[in-house]
Amino acid sequence: MFSLRTATVAATTTTRCVRSRLRTSPVTSVRGSRGGIISTRIHDKRSFTTYDSLPEEHQMVYDMCRKFADEELAPYASEWDQKHKFPKEKIKQMADLGLMGINTSEDYNGCGFDAMSYAIAMEEISRGCASAGVVMSAHNSLYCYPIEAFGTDQQKQQFLAPYAKCFEEDDDAASNASIGCFGLSEPGNGSDAGAASTTATFSPDTNEYTINGSKAWITNAHEASAAVIFATTDKSLKHKGISAFIVPFHNDGDEDKKTFRDGFSLGKREDKLGIRASSTSNLIYENVTIPQEYLLGELGQGFQISMQVLDGGRIGIAGQALGIASASIDCAVQYALQRHAFSKPIASLQSIQNKISTMVCKRDAARLLTWRAAQLKDGGKNYTREAAMAKLCASEAATYCSHQCIQILGGMGYVTEMPAERYYRDARITEIYEGTSEIQHLVIANDVIKEYRKKQ
């Protein structure tokens, strides 16, 4: 069994190997057009299309995450789903493996791995449990990344370093997690990110901001202890008047995290269709005060920060969707080989083979799009369109593959005895959060039209 002790050893060995390669390879920190670090990557012009062609450090990430998912996530995912139970012990093991700070710099307790490693890890973790995958994705992409890219050193020391580590080493009970979340959507707006009704009013007398409003559909809400949120600081400037803030849930100095900050509360846990082992809730701010030092980036830079964060986050959600698609394929093919009809395995029937073929084609095409987006990010290239394409195609592949998995299993696909129905429920959200499929089409089409206009 892949125990916590062996997990820690594996993480140390893998991290040491990768870090040694990073130290001996030309490494560059790349800054995006909106400001902020896009990635720290190995300067390598190669592109990779198969697992066999991956560099050794990526293969080690793949092997480690695949083994962990098979032994520590997949056997328990159904129970967590049915009980709506957050798998905190397994999240701690993921933190011990370095997965909860996979892209964060070593200077702030992270592993310093690249976007390609993140995409690979997200697929394998989500193949074992999509809920664990989204916990990892929201924490890394939406919370840790913007603080590292746009935060001051003081902010990084206070709000990034403990979160990249996630748990203290002596916290064997996994009782005091440092998990982050991201507050962009609101009850009155989802896809319209520039219409934030949450406000942050500055008082020059106290050098504090007072926040009022609610954030909706927040992943990790009931496990988190801090959030990166977006609030309007100047309504006259519309989206240019939105700023980003780091808002801890608890009072400053409350190391035990027992008392919420005055005026802050959580909404009810949403009873969701899928990814039910992760919590989703509203963040409610009623005259919540924070010091001026918790402003993230520059005043009025919030909308730009949110768009850059979502670009990277879509690579993570594409990875999650790929994991669901891969799990669906595994389930469907294994069942088709074992299930007999008309005196032979149903895997020999052409109608079943057509389904399997289409499932694998859609999954593999989406994986290549995801890897392309990750490699562009690691290479310092603009990847907004490619990340949208990856997220769009991977989420649609997840929905298709999980649907066909149920069809191949027939009645067995419709009951909780088999995981097919859970894959189907988990897949559906990947077409909604971090930008609906409709928004991805807009992002892609607008970029294509812009490219063609330049040629005229």
C-alpha cells in the first residue's frame, strides 16, 4: 500500500530529481502581457505528444500521480461522493507529495514544476477522484498562482508559503489545513466577470478597505482559510475599476483558525450533481475590514488579474476533464471485455468498438490540445486561445466519454455499484465552471477574428 511514509519518500525523491534537472537547465521566469509571472519553465523547444516522449521529470510526475490515484483515491471516491465527504487525509497526502504547491516556487514551499507537469498531474489525480482534482486545481490555479504572480513579498510569505505547503508536517490528523479559494462569480453575475457588485471602499483614516457583497459557487469554501476575491473600487471605471484582494477568513493572529473575521460568513453547502466530495458555497461579506496591504496587485488591476488567472486555470480544468474521460474509458473497456452477450465478449461487437474508438479519439485529441496550451505557457507564449480550446474540447470529451461509458455498461452503468454514473455527474461541471463552453467559443472566435483583421 502506498502509505503516507512512502508517499513522502516518493515526493522527496521525485522533487529532488526534478529540481536537480531544473538547476542544470536554462530556466526562465516569463511575464505575461498583463503583468505577473506566467511560468517558470525549462527552456526546451521540444513538443511532446505521447507519454513515452515526455522528459524524465514529467514521467516521474505521471508515475507518482497514477500510482497515488489508483491506490489512494479511486478505491474511496464512491464513498466520498455518496457521503459528500471532504477527503482531508488524502488531500494531506497530496500536499506531502507536493501537489498542493506544484507550480509554486521553491522559495515559498512549492515544487516549482511547470504547467506541463500540472496538466499531467491533474489528469491522473482526477482519474482517481474528480473531487480531489478540483480541490487541487482551485487551490493551485486560482489561489496560489495570482499571489505568486502579483503579490508583494510580504503577501507571499503570509498567504502563499503556508498554503503551498498546505499542512504543517506534524499535523498528522490533517486538522488545520491552509487551503485557498477564489471569489469572482457573484449571485447576479457569472460569465460577466466585469460586472462585480461586491464593493471595497477605502478609508484613508484607517488605511483599511471595507468589503460588502457576496461571492457565489466558491470551490473549497468550507475548507479554505483565505480567498483571492475581486471587488469594485471605482464604479465609474467599470471593469477597470475592479481590484483584487487577499481576504483571510479568520482574524489576524488567529493561528487556530477558530473565529471568522467580523462580518464574514459562509453560505450553505450546495447539494450538487457531481464533484460532491468538494464543498461549494457563497462567501458573504458584510462590512468586512482588511488592511490596505491586502490589496493584490495595483488598484484597478483586478479584471486583468482574473483573466490571466482563468487562462491558466483552464489548463487545470482541462486536465480534470481528461481524467474523467480516461476513467470512463477504463471502466467501459474493462467491462466490455468481461461482459458476454451472444456467446462472446461485447468488446467484439462493432457497435461497442465504434463507441470505444470515438471515446479514445476525443480524449486523445483533447489531451494534445491541453499539452499544447501547457507547453505554450511554459514557453512564455500567449496561450489564451489554446487554453480555451483545451478546456472546451476536454470538457466535451469528458461528457461524451462518460455518457458512452454508461451506454456500454447498460443497466450496470445506471447504478452506484459501478463508477460510470459518478463519472457522468462529475463530467457535467467541467463545461460550466472557469468559463462555460459558450464563453470558450467566444474567446476562441474573438481571437481568430482579431488575427484575421490584422491581416487585412
